[in-house]
Amino acid sequence: MATIELRQVEKRFGDLQAVKPMDLTIHDGEFVVLLGPSGCGKTTTLRMISGLETVTGGTILLDGRNVTWLHPSERDIAFVFQFFALYPHMTVRQNIAFPLQAQGESHEAIEKRVDEVVELLEIGHLLDMRPGKLSGGDQQRVALARALVRRPAAFLMDEPLGALDADFRETMRAEIKRLHIVQNATTVYVTHDQVEAMAMADRIVVMSEAEIQQVGTPAEVYHKPANLFVARFIGSPGMNLVRGHYADGVVHMPGADNHYSVPPDWRRVLDETFGGEGEVIVGFRPEAAIVSDEGTLAGQVYASDLHGAYTMLHVNMNEHDIIHIRSDRLVLHPIGTPVRFDINPEMVRFFDPRTEKAISREVGQ
Amino acid sequence: MASFVETGPQAPVTEAIRVDKVSPRSRLTRTVRALIVIIVTFIGLIPVFVMGITAFKSRADVVAVPPKLVFKPTLEGFVYLLTERAVLTQDRLAEAQAHIDELNWMQRIALENGQEITGPSDYVFRLKNSAIIAGVSTIVSVGLGLLAAYAFSRFDVPGKGDLLFFILSTRMLPAVVVTIPLFLMYRQLKLHDTHLGMILLYTVFNLSLSVWLLKGFIDEIPREYEEAALVDGYTRLQAFFKIVLPQALTGVAATTVFSLIFAWNEYAFALMLTSERARTAPPSIATMLGRGGIEWSAIAAGSLGFLIPVVIVTFALRRYLLRGVTFGAIRQ
């Protein structure tokens, strides 16, 4: 297996900067998800790693070997496409054997290896069928088998679940994760679905506007978003972001008497950042808000959706600021009624509206 | 039937029945449509039918007025078409009749008209020329067209649009307009009346068709297939032959038929640019009109025989053609 290293890799199409110079190291056996909205450059990055797209600048190392200008066939990587790209004129068996034939292996060796992979993915009954006759999930399994068969140094997957039905995605997601654990293969996985990214990744690379916004574990990206984009993009709904005025340890939020007392350990940091007072954005996840009659913050219920295990309250703090609160499903909050809440001091985050970046508690940042 | 629409199915529905296929009005439209197709087909086939029966008529039956629909079929026309004959004198005729058992069927037919066969006619030779020229030029133009179409479809060829238009523009002038410059050029280059000259000409003429047609087909094959092959360890060329080509077969078949039909049927260039060695069949059928009275049955036999290869190829590739003509050809 392999380490993939990108050094100042960039891609330009004419005047359009598709990927701004980026550095990224993907460790041996790691499952890294490139996550971002469409057009953010994540697929282009993946294609540059595979060699299907040439780089405009920078260096790509595979296990220390410079592969920047190597042909895709010389990189020893496997690519799983969104629409599977199974060769329609070949049977499933021929499809799976195809990469091995390129290496000129003996007939017996190919047969043996195909059988191993087929057993791993439990697709033995499909071998003599044409891809066109298979269901989406089975096509996906065959595509995975074709990628696995060669034991490549790394797997690159471009939205491999995007073409599947919603209820089937969950099954295949687990299956890909299981394969990754069994094979322990370095995997780079592209998706725009943050749920998928959270569920599968060892590390998530959040991309937007052709550059990396944050690299971190799913928990880091979720709880400690590096900037406003990540805070909004991760989670459904995203993080609540309420703008207010900070002064003397209190954030004055919109609404008549919404004065939020900043937790003591944040106070010094905010004082330093703003030099006493300034505009700040308070961020908290829907589950970080705690509804209680003694809550210091107030709003009006704008809408409430029952999600089965919990209720999502949409609370209007004033005309424009609607925040989401995850509340007990058993307590009813009729529309229009006032509601009071607190923010869990462990889970509150602050952002500087001037830089759109998160304010960090850690010293030296 | 109306009751079906109102009450719904009375028994389990085992196959889908679309209401528009059940309603009496649409059934009437279908009948009318089928009738029109039959009539048009019938009108279209009359010349072929007349040609067909004329080929099997004797010299007397051909010129009979009104035309005979019932007659004694003979292969006279084919014998006249394929052989050179000489008229026999009285004593040689008697001699030949004495040895009639030793003659083959062609010689016997000639003998009935008091002639003996002296050798194959020019037509046999020219049919062979037609086959060589049409066959080679079709293979070359489809082969080159396929590679060019692939390049235009997949790569950022500089000036792609202009090049494609230039290729198309070679087809814009009618043949008659370019024959004279071509004639002069070919004389200079010593390509006049050579197989090579005709093959080159037909190849170039067909290339525009094959590039455009095949580009449409290749555009429809998703790039991912080749990309998958590339990362699976194949070179671009291997990916082309193993992945793209098998999927483009429909287009290749359709293009082959169109190219072959053009090269096989072409008349104007062949008439101007060939005389003896490389003359193809179409102009030589026409010249038969002029020699010693019009041999209608021979002309009909020649035309009929000339149609057959095209029919065979089209029929052999018909599976691809229906899809081929509607797909690809329409795009862009």
C-alpha cells in the first residue's frame, strides 16, 4: 500500500483556476474523503492523482516516487467511477479480469485471482452476465471487484455511490468501508454528501472555491470547523451562526434581551482578538442548544419538525436570524410560542466576521 | 374496446396494454399508415421489378409491346453481359450442334442464337475493378475516419472546428464541378485510369462522411470507459482497440455501408477519369447502350448483378443499421 503526497499541486483550465496550489499527505492505509460542493475542485484533484488529468504545477508523490508525469497505467492505482464504467461488451468475468490481462499474467493466475475477489464481494452468480443486465448495486460491486483485482497501491473513488438509490447507498457504504478495513488500502474518496463523508472517512478534506478549507477527522471537522464555510457545510442543518456584538464578556445578540455570557475560558481569547469589543459570530450545533425555562437566550418557535427520535425547532431570534435547536420529541412547542434556551459551554465556537475564520482557544494560533 | 377503457381490466393484466394502442381511432391511423407505406414501397420497387424481369427476358420478349408479364425466362441477358461472342457460319453452326453435349450452358444459349463464345466480356473485368476500388477505398476511408473521429472527439485538437468544417467542405461541390480540374491533375500525376487514383479519390470523398458520422458515434461513448482502461494498465491505443472500437461497431457498420454504396455506385468520376484499365462497372453498363443495337436484357442483367453486393452488405449489417442511422448521425 502507499502514501500519496501532493505538493503545491494545482490545475488551471485557461483562466479558470480549478484547483489552487494545495498540499496534502494521505497516509498508508488511510481512508480520506474529499468533500465539497460541486465545482470545488475535488474531482479534478482526484483525477490529477490518477493521472487522467495533467497537473498545471506541483508534484505528486506515490510512496516517495515522483509520478507527476507518469501515464495512468504506470501509477499502480485503481479508479472507481461514478457511473461504474463497466465495459458493456464484456461479461462480468471479463471485466474483472481485464486489468490483470494488461499485466500479462498467466491464464491460471488470472482465474485464481478473479475467483478470490469474486468471493470477497459475493458476486459469483453474476460472472457470465453482461453489466447492462445488473442492478446498480451489483454493477457497483463488479466495479469494486475490478478495482480490487490488481491489488493496486491506492484506490481512488469518484462519488461511487452517487448513481445508486438512496436506500441502497447505506448498504454499499458499509460494504466499501468493510472492504477498506479488510484490505487496509489507501483510499481517496470524493463525495459531495457530508453524511457519507462523516460515516466513512478517517480524515475529511473539505474543499471549496478550488482550495482546501480544512483537513481533519470527522469529529474535528464537525465540532471544530476552521471557518464559516465548513461550519455551514458540515451537518444538516449546519451550525447555527449568530452575529452579535462582543463587549466585557457578553455577546449582545439580536432580539430584545439576548445577552450571552461568554464561558470564562473564552473570555480572554475574545478580549485579545477584538481588543476589548467588536463584532463576533457565535456558532453552535443544533444539539448544543438546551431548551429550558431558565435559559438566558430567547426566541419564538417558527416551525418544528418531528424527526422521530428528536424534534428540530426552528427558532426566530428576531426578524432575520432563524436558528435550529434539537429538542426533546416529547415536549411540544407550538408555533409562535416563546422558547428559552442555553448553549452548552463545551460546544460553543466563535468566528471572526472579518476573516471568516474560527477563533481558536489554543495558545499560539 | 371502449368498455375496457371505462371499466378497467376484467382479468389479470399480464402484459402492458397502452390505451392509445387499443382505441379504435389510433388503430385506424395505424392501418392507414401501413397502407401508405405499402403503396410507397410498391411504387419505389416498380423499376427494380421491371429491371428484374427484363434481365430474364429473351431479345424478342424485351421489345414486345405491350410489355409481357408472362414469358419464358432465359439467361440470355447474362450470357450477353458476361461474354464476347462471334456469329457462326452455316457449316460451323452445324458442327457445333453436333457436339452440343460437350458445351456448357452458356455456350448452348449462345448457340441458340447462332453464336459462339470467344471469351469473357469487358464487363467481368470492370466488375472486378469496381470490387477492388470500392472495397479498398471503403476500408481505408472508414479506418482513417475512425482514427480522425476519435481524435476530434477526445482531444483538444487546435482549430478543431475549422478542421471539421474543412473536412465537411470537401463534400460541398458537386462531382461534375470538380471532375475537370481533377482530370487535368490526374493526367499530370499519371493517376488517370489507375486503380490507385480511383481509390484515392473515393477515399477522400468518403472521408468527410466517415469522420462526421463516426465522430457522432464516438461522442456518445462515455470517456470513462477508456479512462477505466487507462488506469487499469492499458495504453491509449490499446484502450481504443479493446474498449472504444467494440462499442463503436454500430457506427462503423453504418459508415461502411454508406461509403461502400457511394464508391460502388459512383458514375461521374469513373466516366471521366478512367478509360480502360481501371474502368468500373457503372460507366460500362451505360456504354452497352451504344454497341450494335440496345441489349436491354444485358443492361438489366448488369444492373441487377450490380445491385446484389450492396444488398448483401446492407442485409448483413442491417442489425447495426437501424440503430446506426437514428443514433449518432443526428447529433451535432
